[in-house]
Amino acid sequence: MSRNEAISRIESYFDDGTFKTDLARRVAIRTESPIPKSRPQLYRYLIDEISPYLEAMGFNCEVFDNPSNDGGPFLVARRYESGNVPTVMTYGHGDVVRGYDEQWREGLNPWLVTEEGERWYGRGTADNKGQHTINLAAMKTVLETRYRLPSPTPRLLVIAFRPMRSRPLNR
């Protein structure tokens, strides 16, 4: 399949509402890393939402506890393409700042994607749930059209905490 077909598919993913559906499902998970009682939601996001999406693309996923008490879990996903190509790593975080539900204006909810004109509102729509939803959909589309990624062996790191608050990633 061609590059043009891949582009057409990813445009359809956006135009038919599937992107918004995927993003809304992710935004609805209250991954507020500054709130200790939200810790189970951080795991839920990685285990129940992101891992199955990646596993359907042939990735092996593993969620790790963070050795730092103030950091959330992280997901490492690997897909073996070939032993003769470089490894490329991509990164995203699935946590958000506090929702501050009561501070959103009438008609908006931090845990729902709301579209007003050309703007979408919801906690994480731009940083970072929206970004990795786009990146993962692009990777999925390439796999569906080419049956493999162009050349590198991909590794993904999705964390559920603010990176400045934890230092276990230096290993």
C-alpha cells in the first residue's frame, strides 16, 4: 500500500470522529498525578488503555512501579522489527495536572472533550494525551498500510507522572 493511502487513512481517522473518540476515552481517565488518591487511575491508563492499543500493533508492554514515592508508574513498549536497524524511542506522559473541576466555566468539564468551533477542551487534549493519541494513530496507520514500520525498531515510554518529579529514568 502506498504513502497516499496511509495519508488518506489517517485523515479518515480524524474526519470520521475516531480520533475524538479515542482522545475522549483517554481524557475521561482522571490521571491527576499531584493527587495521591488518583494513583490507581495512573495504572488504569497504562494497563487498560494504552497497553491494549499497543499490543494490538504487536508491541510487548510492561508496566513498572516507580521506585520514587512521588512518581507514578511507567510503561515500556517494544516491537521487534529487525536486528539490523536502529532503535527509535518515543516518549509521552499520560498524567495531567489537577482537574480543578469547579474552576472550569459553565459548559466545560475537564474530563470530557468539548468542541467549540476549532477548539477542543478537556484535560490532556493538547498535553499530552492528544499528542500521543496522534503519534500512536500514525504508527498504527503505517503498520496497517505497510505491515511494518519503515525501518527502526520502536520503543515507547509512556509515563504517568511529571518527569521533573522523579529520577528513575536515568537507568
